[in-house]
Amino acid sequence: MTRQRQLIYKIIMNTEGHLSADEIFSYAKAEMPSIALGTVYRNLRLMVEDQEIRQIITDYGPDRYDRNMIPHEHLHCDGCGKLVDITFGGLKELLENKGEIAVNDYQLNIRGLCPVCNAKQKKIRVQ
Ligand SMILES: [Zn+2]
Ligand SMILES: [Zn+2]
């Protein structure tokens, strides 16, 4: 494993949530000033191929990278822009049981409010 890849891996494993390539790049640059954005992208692609991390493609912003390999969905918060993990098991089984299809992978794009923004919203309504 190259030093660059080790560093990128460490950043993703030590950071809560879902980072974009730009965010990973700025963390990496702080520790390794010579690292290039292209290097970050290349290593992220390799790590996704090797199933060390997951790439989340959303319609609402840049791709994010996720250290959590346990199957889960993502809610994009309209309030703060964060991606929030949602565990919603059984969809693959449901789809496969309904027809003759086989599901290899899927991504759901759910939009709404995260717990923090939802609580704020509710407070405003009550007042
Ligand atoms: Zn939010
Ligand atoms: Zn996630």
C-alpha cells in the first residue's frame, strides 16, 4: 500500500460521516503537502474497487465516501446538506422475491431532514 493510500484510508476511517473528495484532499494536504488531487481521486477509486470504502453518488452534490460497508441507505438533509445513514434492510430481498430479477447493488436517494434539522423545524411549528 502506498503512503498516499494509507493516509487517505486513515482520514476516512477517523472521520465521522461522509466526506467528499475535496474534503479528503484538504485533510490529506495538511499532513502531506505534496499530495495532488488526482492522486486522491485515483486512490479513492481503487479503494472503492477493493471494497474498502463505499462511494455514494447523489444528485444533490459531490460524491461522498463512506467507511461503513454494512448495507445502509442515505438521507440527504435539505436543512444542513449532511448525509445521514438510514438502516432499512430487506429491500434487496423484497425486490428479488417479487420477480425474477437479481439485485447486485442499488442506491436510494432519499431527501428530507436529519434529526437535528427536523427537531428545529418542529420547534418552529409549535411556536
Ligand atoms: Zn440537517
Ligand atoms: Zn453512510
